[in-house]
Amino acid sequence: METNGIRRIGVVLKASSPEAVDLGRQLLVELARLGVEAVLDRESAKVVNGSDGPDRSELASLVDLIVVLGGDGTLLSVTRDRLDGTPILGINLGTLGFLTEHPAEALFPMLHAALDGRTRVEERERFEVSVLTPGEEPRVRHVLNDAVINKSALARMIHLSVHVNDDFVSRFRADGLIVATPTGSTAYNLSAGGPILYPTLGALTITPICPHTLTNRPIVLPIDSVVEIRLESHSEEVYLTLDGQEGFPLTPKDLVRVRRCDDPVLLVTTHERSFFQILHRKLKWGERGG
């Protein structure tokens, strides 16, 4: 079978989902039938067949395509590290499934379409987020959705100063601040009152969380803007959370720098559904209440 240059496919699944594990086993059988090598990451291999595999962070460098079986959280776990142009096909076995937009029944049709060259790849921008602390090595991570600075449940309102491209923007008194990619605009940003951005738009948004001053509204900036944030309040319960999966405590000594990553995420999709159809289906966007 013609495989459009795809010879090795990485498989990542939500290990705690029996449905994902079962579908993963079916996928391995189909790939063997097609003569395509399957590479499971270590966590997935352990639950599917008890074998070993590479670390998830290494998978993109070993394969031509990654298939993710799970929810958006599972897909985000794949996008933390270098991808170097390896596309990702997300199959939704979770709840909302904004990133893993294809249902389980679409797995094999989408797989065959990808192997035949009948799918398209959509480029999604992501951020490189650095935490700079004097006297320490920078902590650098990649995020597809957002970088969020917020307080714990018991902390008081926090004070943050924000610069963009070395220009002072504002001091925010709020529960926190969200810097979101276009992809992440429909995540926490949307819940906090931020705007929906078209996913391939060259922009980012800065959205305060419950600001003390109502004139501190969200702002949309070019995607190549360099955003720097510093904590000005001396609270010990402020955290930087990346894509809702990894976090660091912050102090006034730390500088958080958010900039465009030179290694975007490539999502496999089709021409069958538009972004607006996804908004209608997933968020009931624009629908009138009963």
C-alpha cells in the first residue's frame, strides 16, 4: 500500500482509559496489516502489551506521524517537547475534545487518508516559556494553549507588571493573568472572558483573571511579541501553570518570558469541517438559549 512516505507511526494513548487501550490494540493490528511500523511511547506500551518504549518526549524524532488516542490533555502531553515537523492526528476519547477533534470511529478512515495523502495539516503556533531566576539555569518549556499565572485559593489578589517588546504595558491587580495562543483562546482564556481567536491567526492574547480594575481588559497582540511578566506582590502562593499540566511557584525574583516558538504543532485534519462548525458542536457557540 502507498503510505505517502509514512513508514513509522507513533502511538500515544490515555493509559487510564480502557477504550483508548482497546482502540490502541486495534490500531496496532491495522498498522501491522498495512506494513507500517508502530512505535508506542513507554507509558502506552506498558498498558497495551506490557513492553517497553521510548520516552514520550523522544517519540517525534523517531516517527513520521503521531496518533493520539485520548483527550486534549493527552495531546498536550505530546506537544511539550521538540516536534520538528512531525504531524499529530488526535482522536477524541475524552469529553470536550477541541484539539483531538476526530471521534473514535474516524480513526481508521483518517489513518488511511493520511497514508494516501488525502488529509491536510494545519499549523498551530505555540509558545516558548522561560522562567528566569538570577543565579539559576533558565527553565524553558513549550506550550500549545497557554501560560497562566495565578494565585492559590487562599492567596490575596496579586500584582503583576507586564512588558511587551521591552515596552511597559500595565500593572495588573487580579487573581492572575493568561497569555494564550490562538489555539488556547478557547480554553481558560475563554472562561476568563478573553476573545476567541481563529486558530491559525498570527496573534496572542493577554487576559487578566478577575481584575480589580475593570478597565484592565484583554488585549490581542502580534504572535511575534515578546511578553515579560514579573510578580510584584510578595505572596508565597503564586504559580505559573503551563497548558494546565505543569507548574512552578513564582517569586518576585523570577521573570516569566513568553515568546513564539520556532517549532509549531502540525495537526492532521480534513476539509470536512470548519473551525466554526467545531465551535458550534463543542461550545454551542452562537446558539440561542431555550
